[in-house]
Amino acid sequence: MTDRLQPQELQQINLAIQVANVMSHSLLLSLGREYLGQSFKKSEYINYFPPTVGAVGNPYFLHLKSIDDSKVNSLEEQLTALQLSFSACHNLGGDNLVFMINSDGSNNHVYLGTRSRNTDFVDNLQAMLKGNLPGTELELYLPNDSQFKTQIEEPLKQFNYPTAITGIPSVNLGYSQIDRLLRSLEGSPFSYMVIAEPMVETEVNQIIYNLRELLGQVSSLSKVTLDENFTKTISEELQRTVTNSRSISSSTGGGKSSDIAQYMGTLIKFASLGLEIAYPQHLLAVKIGAIAAEHIIPDIAKKWSETLPQSSTAETASTSDSQTTGLSKTTGQTLKREYINAHAQGAEIHIKEYIKRFEQARSLGSWNVGVYFLGEDEKIAQRGANCLKGMFSGEKSTLEPLRVHKLYEYHKDSSNGTLYDLRDFQQPSWELIDPQNPQQPLDHPLGSAFNRLTTPLNTKELSALTNIGYS
């Protein structure tokens, strides 16, 4: 006998493998936020929501005028200095960090600031920058200062074509990528803006927890083991039976059946009478039984007694000889097959790298970062965004590639909410939505920090986006 998987069982296994493939592949698309790769004109999963509450506090900015290059040994030292400065300001009142470069085509002006009820954030940031980057010359611009209006507010109003860049930047210590951007766009007015919202430790811990939960689920899908059992049975049997028998019988007739019939009728009548006395509620049944005893039973008994012999003699002799011999042999074989789910294994690697990143971010400080490039026209906006994408793409970007989003495609008229938000130094409120219910936000598997046109980054990655080289 051979024990093989039936077609129905094979169909169920194939279905399970296909389900695992779909789940793993979907998870990879979610972790890499592949849905952000399509044009906003066609996207059904993300939408702009006007801010419900106005910005809190006033904008304060530090104008970075110069740094003494002779006191800075390398770009890595500059990057570390920025990282230390940002880390010190990470949770200072929960204020957002705003890095901005405004260029008129000839001169580039660099600013670091925030929106707050007081100047504590920029005061602390100024002290940290001077301590970590010796020779730094900074100037504080308050909202009512003329420089604030002429160098920050007015230039922003001429850039009506905003783009956003999402994804994980790679840190290149060999050269300042922002310096490359400035050289590539020399002669073209633009504004480059980075808005970083500090993420509290509990939020980062929740992301790590969600990642570990996903890792446990994906690990169970990465491999399917199938056992096929083959069994063979050989059976031989020998049986011999010898039987001898002899039978003698004789009978003689005689006698009457009236005694038997009368006995049975009397017995049933007494039984019926007893029922009538003990159970009067069964009176109808008792009467029927009496009628049967009187008329039906005697006739049946008569016919039955006529067939009975009055006497008989029988003699029987029998001899039997039986012998059985048997032989049985069973052999078995088990074949193991493993189906490797490459999608699930890829998701495992992806999740483990994410866990490593956020464990580092928990100690360095984590930020939800929006990167924006604004130009006077569509051509400059597209060129600047593509430069940023090319300059910051690298090994780290494999987890989530850098993508350019043409925000000006969504609304080109004067009601462009993205421009209003950026001119107010706020993150534009772009969020994932349910296509069937556009007013209902759609939660990302890792948490709400991934629902927007921002990217959770650690302080080192944020520093790379703001490290201009100061040359």
C-alpha cells in the first residue's frame, strides 16, 4: 500500500504557500512604503488634510554666518558636532527643528530655528553649536526683526513649486552632499527646508515592539515543511480446513394444537385483565388485547401447532480439522520537502534591519523628518529634488528608497495648502487614507509616524541632511 498526498491535500498546501507569499510580499511593500512611488494625481492612498490647529508660538531662527574652518579637522567632525547639538535639543520642550537654505542664485543663507513660545530652544542650540563647532558665528532673528522678513519670509513667497523627498538617506562622510547641491544649482533661486519633529522614547519603543511582532509572524511563513510517507506491505496466508459430519433423524406425527392455543389465549386474557385493573387509563388498549386473545391468537396458534412434530429422534457426528499459516512484511519510507518562501525571508531581513535602526535611534534620538525643495518653476523644483535623491541614495536607502513627490501637482492654484504650511514652518499634513473612506486615516503596520510624507530618522541621519560643510 502506498500513502501519498491526495490532490485535495496538495491543493490546500499550494494555497497556504500562495497566501504566505502574498502576505510577505505585501509586508515588504508596506515597510518600503512602495505606495509612495506613484504620482499624487493617481494615488488613492494619500491625501492632504488642512491643519485643524494653528502653529503654537512664534518662529525663531539662527542665521549661520560662518564657521572657522581651521578649527574643524574633517567633515566627520562637523557631522558629529551637529549630531551632538541636535541630540541636546531633542526633547527641549518638544519643539520642532527647522533647517532652511534660501538662495537667490548667487548668495546662500543658512538658518536653524523653530516655532516656540520662547527662545529657549534656539538659545540652547546656539550654545551647543558654538561649543561643538568653534568659531561659529550666529545671529538670532526674531519675528519682528526686519532681517526676518526680508531674508526669510519674503524669499519663501516666490517659490510656488514645492516637492517632498521621503526615504532613508545614506551618510556619506567623504563630502558634504548639501555643498554638492548648492554647486549643482548655482544661479537658480530655491529654498531647501528640513522640518524635524522629535519623537519621544515611548513612540520609538512602540515601533520596535511592532517590528518584533511582525518578525515573529513572518518567521512562521518563511519555510513550509512537507512530509510524504510511503508504506509497502507484503502478506502471505495458507489455510487448510477438513470437515467430516454424519446426521440421522426420524419423526412421528400425532397430537392436537387446541391445548397450546387455549393456553396462549388464557395467558393474554389474564395479562389484559391485569392491565385493566392496574392502569385504567389504558382501557382501550386492554380491550384490543382481549379481542386479540379471543379471536386472532387461537387461529395463529392453531396454524403454528399443526406444523410441529409430536416426536423426533436425531443423531449427529462431526469432525473438523483447521490449520492457518501467515506471513506479513511492512516497509516504510518518509520523504521531506521544504518550500522556501523568498518573500518571507526578505521581509525577515528587512524587519531585523529596521529593529537595529530604531534601537540605535532610541539612544541617539529619533525624529520624524520632512524634507522639502521649493523652486520658482517646475523645472528648478524637479531638478533640485532629483539632485537630493541622487546625492543621498546609498546602502541605507535599500530599506526605504528615496522618492521625489511633486506636491505642486496636487493643487497648482493659490489655495495650495502645502505652501501655506511650509511658509508657516510646519509639516504639511499629508496622510495615508482608506480609498473607500477618504476621511478615515489608514494606519501603517509600524505606527502613525509612517502615515505621512515624513520619514522617521535618527539624529545622525538628520545631521547628514543639514551638514553643509561650512566651507
